[in-house]
Amino acid sequence: MGQEEKQEKKEKAEEGKRAQGKSQEKSLDFLLNIPLDVTVELGRTRMNIGDLLNLDKGAVIELDKEASEPLDILVNDQPVAKGEVVVMEKRFGIRITDIITPAERVERLK
């Protein structure tokens, strides 16, 4: 096999890989429109029903996180990132400061 034939074969193989990648992208495009629930969690606490029923306007509920700790970002109730609160005009937002790696997500499932 000559040098030109090797180069031609290599180029065809690369074209095939690119075409396969594009077809996989197209076949996964439908996933881009699936809605997901995104939740930002300030913290949690546990209360008795009686304590909950005794809450009045202005009552403060203590959460399990310190004010300086990053907030948890959950997608479909699964942790995916951490962030901090930002205020944009009259709305709250969250700036992502850390993304949980897939390996860490799997480890949390155990």
C-alpha cells in the first residue's frame, strides 16, 4: 500500500468518525428540550408538627447551614453544584462556584 493510499484511507476513516459524531449529536438533540426541576437549597431543619403549628409571622427557623456556606444546587433532587446568592435588579440568582463531578455524584449514591 503506497503513501497516498494510506493517507486516503486515513482521511476516509476520519470523515466516518466525524459523520458518526454528527449523527450522534442529532440523535441526542431531543434531550435538550426535556424540562428539569432545579432547586437551590439554603438549608434544612427538622420540626415537630406542634412547633410548626405554633409559628407566627416573623418567627425565625434556624437551618442546618452557616450563612457563609455555599448553597446546594439540585437537579431533580440530586446535588449537581454549589453556589452563592446574587441579586440582579429585584430578583435573586445564584452564581455557580463549584460543580460536583460525575464521580462524586456516583459516590453520593452509595
